[in-house]
Amino acid sequence: MEDLETRRNGFDQLGNNYPKAKEVIIEQENITGVNCFWFIPENETSKNITIFLHGGVFVVGSIQSHASMISHFSQKLQRRILFIDYTLAPENPYPVGLNDIIQVYKKLIESIPSYKIEFIGDSAGAGLIVSSVGEMLKQNIQLPSKVVFISPWISLHGNNPSIEANRNIDPILSPEYLKKAAADYSGKTPIEISSPESVLLTEFLPVLILVGTNEILLDDSLNFYNEVKLIQDDAVLSIYKDQAHVWPLANIYSEASQKALNEVNEFLNSPDDHHLVEENISSSNY
């Protein structure tokens, strides 16, 4: 297997698949010791804030791999997005990256309490959202208003039927790759504890789940949807025919990616979220 630096550099090249949205500026900021990036669109109209958690099996992924895709989300949603550059495994296994996310989120809700905060996560980033909500419930922290999952990786056990059923049609992930990544992320913690599917969710927030039919992780979306629907009526599962894992990362201009952008926009910008709160979101708040 390639060494870690080579894998990370290779994954970062995904950020060169297409150009960033020209109408979005990116500003770096350190929040509670965690490196973060603001995506700020020229057409900003919503005063909601979206936190984005990137995928990369908890081991790879960065602002380089995801900046182009996130810039297009920011432009479409007409709101600023905060990218959290959480700590990666295997150097820092569970729960170090999760703790980074909770720290930043707590600082955000303390600094700008009038704002609604949402989460978007792709792949492992979506799994981190599930784990984060579990921590928020444990610590009695205010939950975000809505979340969006794109091709979520929620079960680290790797034993769902779609893992093998879709092995030959998933061009992105393999069962072996996921098994190694799950071990890297978990470290000395049993997977029964580190896996997002093990999180006790006594409540959950409105959620939109997007997944492709060709993914070995298809069942992660199906299973989570069936479970969360029992505690959250506003849960939507949208399955995209013939799409691979996190397809907007490969080509934001494809018909399926544009449909996904529109669906996320419609979900997050529903009427109850149209509120304007005049507050300053400058670095001085942190």
C-alpha cells in the first residue's frame, strides 16, 4: 500500500478536478487551536452558517481536496461555510478529530448564538456528524438546526450486504481499504465504540441523505435512514442512480451533481430558515 504522504497528496489532487467558484473567497482562521477556513460568497443572503466536515476515511482529505467543491456549495447556498480541518488518523486516532469538531462548534454557538448552524458532511465527514451529535447530546450542547449527508460512512464494521454486492461497480472504495481505514481511525479504541453507528441517538435533527446506487456504502445510508426516521420525521433519503461515492467531488457540473446542489439548497433554505440576524462574524469573535 502507498505510504501515507503519497495517499494524502494523491487525494488532494481531487481538488483540481474543476475550478473553484469565482464568486467565493476563502479565509483561513484558527478557532480554539483548530485550523479552519471560511468560504464567503459574494451573493451571501442567508445568515445561517454551514459547517462542512470532509471525507477521506478519517485518514486523508484537506482543504486542498475539498475547496473547489465547497466553494460551489457556498455559492449555491448563498451562505458562508466553515471548513474544519480536523486532526487525522492514524497519527491521532479516535476521538481526537471528533474533539476538534466539538471544540469549534461550541466556540461558534457561544460567539454567535443567534445564528442557526447546519452541518454538511461527505463520507467519513458524515459519520463524524453522527458522532458529533452523540457528543452534543451527552454534553447537553445545543444541536445544529439541520444536517446533510453525502455518501455517508456510518458503520465501521464493514459487514453490510452492499459492501460485497456493489464491490465490482464501486470505482472509488473497496472493502479492504475501508477495513484498514477503520482500524487506523479507531486505534486502540474498539470499533464498537468508535463506529458512528454505535452512537446512542435519543433525538436527531432534520436530515437529508444523498447516496449513489453504485456505492459499497449504500446500506449505510439505507440503515441510518430507517433508524433515524423513528425519531425524526423530517428525514429524507435521496438515492442517485448510477452514481459513485461523493460524485460532486469528481464533477460538480454533471447533471447528478447539479441536482444534488439543488436538493441541498432546497432542504437547507426551506422557509423556516429564512431569517436575517445582523451580527458580526469576524475573527475577533474567536
